[in-house]
Amino acid sequence: MNEVSYKVSGMSCAHCADAITRSLNALPGIDAVAVDIATGTVRVSGSGSAEDIRAAVAEAGYEVVHA
């Protein structure tokens, strides 16, 4: 199992965290998602591809600015 952290822009509240968490958890191979609004980071565990993770974050309305 891989664990990768991503810097995400635009997160500011619990609703943001929930939207990103739901979007990422819908991906196959994702085992866990941890969103830290204060630091603007999302930690993803599992076997999902970076491309799919970036697309899921974008679908939720946010942008991965650094992996």
C-alpha cells in the first residue's frame, strides 16, 4: 500500500474536506483519505494512480498544486 500527500488549493472548510474525501473514496484502490484543512494537504493511502487522484480532486472542485 502506498501513501502519498498532495497539496490542494481552495480548501477552507469541512464541506471542502468532505467533498474531496467522497470523490477520492469513490476511486478503486483507495484505502484511506485524510484531509488537513489547516495545511491544505490530502494524504491518500492505496493503489490509486496520481492521475486518477488529481482528476478526482478536480472533479470535487479543487486543484492539486503539488504532490
